[in-house]
Amino acid sequence: KHDVCSILVNDSMEYNLPDLGVVLMEDLETKENIWIDTHDEATRKNFKEYILNSQKTTTDEFKKLGIDYVNIYTDSDYTKELIKLFANRERL
């Protein structure tokens, strides 16, 4: 039997596309280049929603599969969250 848990490391900067004007971005999977207007508020909002929905899809799948997980953030102390995760797992 395998025991799996996931630690999701998040950087708050990944949720907020900076207002840099028009920038060229590359899709790392398809290698397609696309121009993005980061000055456009709707673009930044859609980007944030995409990231949040992607994260929700991941955590929903973990829940469905019974995989313990924790979200930690690079700009805060993650010690308490990790202790809580492993303390909960120890009780099982």
C-alpha cells in the first residue's frame, strides 16, 4: 500500500498578473507565442480566475481520491500548516 500526500507550494505573485502592458508569452506545452495585454483589467481578472479554478480542480481531485494535501504560501510561515497536516495524518 502506498501513502501519498501533497504539498501545494503557492507564490502569491502567481495569482496576480502584473500590469506590464503588452507582453509576449509562450505556452510551455505547445510552444505557441501569444501577445497578452496585461494592462487590461479583464485580462488580469481572467488570469487570476484561471489560476484559482485550476487550483480548485486539483484540490477537488485530491479530495475525490482521498489524498491529504496542504496549501502553503512562499510569503508566509508554512510551519504551522505542515504540522497540522502531519498531525492529522498521524491520527489516522
